[in-house]
Amino acid sequence: SLPPVPEPANVAIDRRDLGRAWLAESPIEGFWRATAWSVGGHVRHEGFRAFLAAGRAHLSLQVLEAAPDGQAPLFQSGARSYRIEEGVLVTSSLVGFDNYGDRKLHLEPVGFVERRGVQFAGGRLRILKGPSDWLEFERVE
């Protein structure tokens, strides 16, 4: 008869180097700079700066807008987890804040879910809040 075989030892394997590489690539993955902003159909190309950094499952958006009345600029910033479902960007807030409206700091509730349309045209990414409200980005890298 054969001798007994010892059970293999459990050895922890460091998987930090894998990151989230197992996730499918995302079409919005990359670093983007806003080139146009439409509010109510009024399209602007100046008076604001906005950047979007997107990985495979998380994104970060920063927007700085010159205030038309010469006061302190308006801003919005946040980090979100996301997925794309049939052309719709579904995000969930991890942290977010802005000073729109009364120029006071407003915190976004953690877990706050938003849905936005996503369009690609001519190498640009457009994220739509509605048909006439959107931000358009060009890929930086």
C-alpha cells in the first residue's frame, strides 16, 4: 500500500499586483479634458475647466466654473464607482461635493446613484444629463 500523502500547506499569495485587472476594459477608461458644456442647449467652450479620470470601475470628476458675477468660482468634485448598462452610465457616489446655488459647501450622500447617457463621436465622449445638458470630453491619455 502507498504511504499517506500530507495535506498541502495553505500559503497566502500576494495578489496586490493584480489590482482590478480582472475587470473588463471600459470604453471611458482614461483621462479626459472637457471641451464643451451645454446647459439648456446653450453650449460653452470657455469659462470652465473640467477633467474626468476613469478606471475600469471607478471615476473622478472635477469641474471649476468661473462665476459670471465675479464672485468665487463654482466647483464640483467627486469620486464614484460606475458601470455602463446599455449606453447608460450608472454611478454611485463614494465622495462628492459642490458649491452650486448658494455657494455653500454641499456634500453628496454616499451611495447616491445617478444615471447619465453616454455617447461617443469623433473621438469625443459626451456624458448627458438630458438632451440639452451635457459635458463633452476629449481624451488626454
